[in-house]
Amino acid sequence: MKKEAMVVCPQPEAAESGIDILRAGGNAVDAAVATALAQTVVDPLMCGIAGFGTASVYLPGARVHEYFDFHSPAPLAAREDMWEHLLEGETKDGFGFILKGRVNDIGPQSIGTPATLKGLEAMHKAHGRLPWKQVVEPAIRWAADGFFVRPGMHAFWIDEPSMGRVGNLERLQYSAESRALYCRPDGRPKPIGAPLRNEGMADVLRQIADEGSEPFYHGDLAHQMVAHLQSLGALLTLDDLAQYQVTRNAPLVGHYRDRTVTTNQPPGGGAMLLEMLNILEHFDLAGMEHNSPAYIQLVCEAMKKATSDKDRSIGDPKFFDVPLAELLSKDMARAVAAQIRAGERFSVERVNPGAPVPRDTTHLSVVDADGNAVSMTHSLAMPSGIITPGMGFLYNGCMGVFDPRPGRAGSIRPGKSRFTSSCPTMTFKDGALDMVLGAPGGTQIAMGVLQVLLNVIDHGMEMQAAVSAPRFSSTSNAIDVCNRIPRHTTRTLEANGYTIGRNPYNYTIGWVHGVQVQPDGLHGGADPGRDGVAYKLRTDTLH
């Protein structure tokens, strides 16, 4: 009998690492951890060991289906009103705030508590098969032996700043260590194909391979990190590192058509995804022309409703009472569907809306030959630009998404995690695993995942076609479209009173990477908007 395993992610080097671990006898968790650690090396603005994330782990033989949520909380020294007087505006898509001095966006005060390393270790301790040192080794090899600048990486590095947001090149140039690693002597980023090596990170990873996360959260690495960051004025302390804990949650479970959909709990984006699916279930999407004006308008109204509900009601449940029963109510969804049919349009309120937030995140989807699966999204948010000398990794910039206004779902509180649209998701059909997917893309993550689910379930596409189809989004009162949505379509929407934002990229609005389980084997989909791959391993051919 043919047995297959698969790793899908935006970085070929990282996918290679995951496949190598599967080939060595590792399970899906081992492969996911190895892939994620490799991603922190070979995609250094998208993710890092000082970042955050959320991961679904499904092990049917062990009757395990749970989420490891390693969100980055605000430092314990943070105050709810500390930036209220600095507020200038909100990103257009609602995924960040623009403050005077950009203190939340770049530099030492933008850093939340690093969480990714502890999250990956917790997953491996709970469910890994191979030794920890073995799953860390591929990342060490990439850092020590080198890799090169890929086209998708380079395009992201040269992304221009706009309307108060920090551009990615400025993040690369912010610290001397980062400039030395990623920039030419004149400050321009290294070109496509330029070799990169990161000996500092290789050394850190070697210590982590030998000692686990202990030195990073309690030992010599922790002291070195905090001493450097506090010398720059950071809020982070040794207590933040020492007290950090990963949360293990049951999945959030919904139903759409004939599928069971499992996704993450707040402050993740899973509730948004399920709310949109609940609303759209009341419409015959399969009978509509895909990406027609009427189709886009319908789906965007569901997106706007879920976005406005998120802004008002979804935060860290440890600090805010998230009304999940209301948000996921089938009765509420039926009422919203009736409003849409009646021609009602929902409104998304923004404070002095400016530019959208950068999309500094990555994803991986893994299925092994035993049917175990992992879907993981992890990120630096908007990277802080800071590298502690000799360590080689960038710190997160997670404070940029907190609402500086007190008393709101997304307000700053000591130890509170901010909302993330990340929603690593799995679907099941007749009780069997059907899809494993997720995406990077800032506030567009849930919108990209939603459209791939609709493409597969309602429009019968296989995974690669589903992630490659043109996408659109509405996380404000405008409709944003990729450049492959024809202008005759958007002219009709404009005639109906919608403002259209046309993205110059053909592949954008979330970058979904997924695996589809079919009777003839595993089908992967790597979003063409990144450098991604879907690597398959035939395990029945191994000896």
C-alpha cells in the first residue's frame, strides 16, 4: 500500500529539513518543529525563535487533537494607558496602530515576551518521537553552512514604508548586527542569490540543542538578552522570560457543509474564520460564478461583519470576556445572512486609517505516513529591528498591534497577548482528516484561509488550484483585490458603491500553504506568492 508524507511551507530549505526528519523516522511533530526552526534561520524577518505562534497537532492513533498557543504577551512593565497620548491613527486593515515616535513599531519598546522557542519545545516534549537535538540540527546546519537570498525574501526586504509605518529595509538596517548580516556596505539589502551565514544564531541553536530552552528563558542567554535590551530602554525583564508559559487548548470546532472545521481559540483568528463560514453556509456559493462581482460582494460582507466583531469582541480570554457563543451562533449567522440578502452593508470603523500593516509571518503544514498532522503559523509580527550582538536573531515587534486606548478588547495589559489573525486549521470529512492549512499575511490570514476552504469545498478545486486562485479581502469598508481580479469585475463593484483597492501583486492577500488528503494520496498547495514548495515523501519506498 502506498504511504505518503508531505511538508508544505514558503521556504524550500525549511521543507527539506522537515522531509529529512520524516525520512529519519520522525513523526509530523518532529518534522514541524525542525521545519519551523529552519524557517527562523532562512526567513529571518518572517519568523524567529523570539517570536510567537499557534499550532494544531492531530495524532489520531493517540487520540490527540490540541493546540499549542505560544502567543507573545506584553511585558509585565507595560501599562494600559502608556501610549494613549501618542495615538495618531490605525492601519487601514485594522491590524496595528500608528503612534508618534513609532515606539510600538520598531525598537526596544516594540518587543513582547519571546515565545516561539518555548512553544516548539513544548510540542516536541509532548508528542515528538526523535531526540530534541536531532530536530534542532537542520536549523544549525543552515545557519552555519549558509543559504541564500530568495526572490520572495528579497521582495519583502525592499517593501517601501508608507503613511507612518516602518519599511522593512529600515528594520533590516536598524541594528549593526542586522546590517552586517543582511545588507551591503551601502545599506542596500543583499541581492537575490547572495550567500548568507549566521554564526551567531548557529551558536545559540547549538546551546539550545544541548540544553533546551532553559538557557533562553532562565540562564545565561536570558541574562545576556535582557541586559542588552534594557540598555536600549526595552520593557522586557528576566521575570517576563522566567514566567512565560505555553497554553495548550482544545480546538475551536465548527461545521461547514459536510466538513468539520477545527481551528484555534482566541486571541487567534479561528473565531473569525468560523463566523464567516457560518454566515456563508446560508448561500449557494457553488451555484455562483467564482469571483464574480456578486460573489465578491457577498463574501466581503461576511468578512466585514467578522472584522467589526473581532475589533469589538476578540482579545486575550485571560483578560477579556470573549463572547464566543454569540460570535459562533448559527442563529446569529442566519440573521446576518438575511441582512445581507436584504442589501444591508456592514461598516468597519477605523481611527484615522493609514497604511496596512506588513505581513511578517510564515506557516507550515505537515502530514506524516501515519496520518498525524501539524498546522503551524508563527511570526515576529513587525520585527523590532533589534539583534543582541552575537546572537543572530531578531526580536519580535508584537506591541504594534495592541490598542493604545484603554478599556478595549485589544488594549495593552501586563502579561496580555494581542489578537492575531493566525488560524492554523484542519478539516475533517466523514470523520477522516481532509485538509491541513494556514497562512501568513497579517490581518489577511483568515481571509486567505477562508477563500481556500470555499474553493475546495464549494468549487471542487484541488489544493494547488485552490491556493493559486485570485483572492480579495475586506477588512475595512473598502474591497481589496489582487491584480488578477479583472477590472470589469471591480468596475461593477464600484458602480455598486464600493471603494476598490487594487494590489499590484498577482498573488497576495494571505499566502496559504496546505495539504489535502485524497483517496489517491496527499495533494499539496504552495502559494505562488512566496518561494514555497510542497515536498512529498513516499515512505513505502524507504528501507
